[in-house]
Amino acid sequence: MKNHIICKLLNRVTSFIGVIALSMMILCISANVFGRFLFNYSFRGVEEYGYLFFVWLVFLGTAVCYDERQLISINVFVLMLPDKAQDLLFVLKRIFMLVANVILLVISYQFMLGSMIKLTSLMRIPYMYHYISIVVLFAVATIVSFRDVILAITKKESSDKERHAE
């Protein structure tokens, strides 16, 4: 049960930060649009900040969608199998997703570390601040996948849910 509480808390925090990123992105873009329209002046570096907030919004949104199972999944071939085989594949799929998310977490962390010295052209913001969002995505996805593996193995979540979703 604690695992569900942690995932719900992560989902809410991720959603909250995503809303802040969306608001800041809209503010940056709007300021530049109004500056150009009213004053014939573009604010220096605002586009880079807008891009930074957009990157965060995309990856945090993906993390929320992953937790809420809103990503596209095609189960046509799995649904053709007998129920016992579907149950086995359900557990194997959850384990595979955990392993994949752990691998992608490590790769994204290494990628983020490698981007510490690369700077944006105008504001000289380290690209590391962009790429931390990828690490956050796969950290959340790893935690959610760990919860899903536990639920699948303990039979608290079964492939029946996926069968009826189709």
C-alpha cells in the first residue's frame, strides 16, 4: 500500500511541476509575442527559456501518462493467446518494462552528465538543465514499473484488466 502512496505523490508532484513548466512556457512566449507586436522588440533569451520549459513539460507529461497508463499499447496478438499465457506475458511485460526503464535511467543520467559543459548559444544555460528532465522521466517510470512488477507478481493486478480494456 505504501508503494501506491509513493506513486500517487510522485504523480501529483510531477503534474504540479508540469503545470509550472507550462505556465512559464506560456509566459515566456507571450512576453516575446507582445514585445514584438507592441514594441518591435524581442526579449533577449526568452526563446531559450521557453524551449527549456517545453522540454520539461514534454518529459514530465510523459511520466504522468506512463503512471496513468495513458500511453498507447497494442495487445492484439496477446489477446489471441489462452488466458494462462496472457497472465504469464503480463508479468513478463512488467518485468521487461522495469529492466528497460532502469537501463534508460542509467543512459539518460550518463547523457545528462555529458552535457554539463555544453551551453546554449545566447543565455549560456548548461544543456544539463534540459536533460535532467529525461532523468526525472525515467526515474518516475522506474518507480512505477517496480510497483507494477510487485502488483503483477502478487496477483493484485492481472491481465484481466487489459483484456477488458480492449
